[in-house]
Amino acid sequence: MSETLSIQQKAQLIDKYRQQISSIKEYDLEARYKIGNIFNDIKDRKLYLGYGEHIRSFNDLLEEPEFSIDGKKGRRSTVYNMMGIAKKLELDELKRIGSYERSVRLLPYLKENKEKIIEEVEDLPREAFEDYLRKLRNLTPTDECSHTNKDEYKVIKCRDCGKILEMKKVS
């Protein structure tokens, strides 16, 4: 479905979006998701062309103070991350991942097996999440070893205090 908007219609719509963005005071998951969707629409429909003659590209628009994120203009990477999250995830999926920062770090891997990844990272503690990312990057997690030359040990450990009482190499 292709729609053609006049410059005046684009100007009205982009002004509405500008007001919505400026009304956001707290950048929680839902707000970032909403902002991502707004910027996706602005870019996809080239609404930025209705903002002013000096705006020739989407990136030009991001330099405008009225489209700053949290009062900081020129935060293109932040906007593009929000846009990527809004394109690749539904809001309920974003909430299951649990944080904006985790979602940004997972973006490159969400093309395939999105549901599996979301299910696996849901409720992971920080260190386990870091190890999960290492596995996605084909790196060895911090709690594993990639070497093949290993020795086995029999360990006798106190159940109360956790002190290792004896360690013997198994032949």
C-alpha cells in the first residue's frame, strides 16, 4: 500500500510526532518502544521532508533539538537502536527480555530464532546473560573451557561451609 502525502500533510504529521516525543518525560521500555515506532514511521514515509527546507535526510532531522532524545541532540545510535527494537520485537517480547540495554545487545541475533532467544534470556541473571551473548558470538562462555586437554579430579567438600577438604586427581 503506497500512500502519497503532500508536504503540508507530512508537516502536520511530523509536528504531531514531535509533540508526542517531547511529551515523554521518562524513558522506560514502553516509551522507548513508542519512540522507535514513531521514528520508523517518520523515516519509512519520509515525513522529515515536511519539517523544513533545511532538512534533506532523516539524519538531518535527528540533529534538530526538537527531536532530541532526553534533551540530547544528535543521538543517532540511540534512535536507530530504538527503531531496530520496534521493528524486530513486539512490546510484550521487549518486556520479556527485561531491559532496553539487553534488547539492544540482542538486536543482531533476533533475525533467526527470535522466540527461542527471548525464551532463553528471560529472567537470566547478568553473568548468565553475558555468557549467553558469548555463545551467540561463537565465543567460549566464562564458565566453560574450550581446551581439550583436561584432568578430572575427585573433590571432597564440606556441605556446611563449602571448604574443599581434599582434592585427588582421577587417573
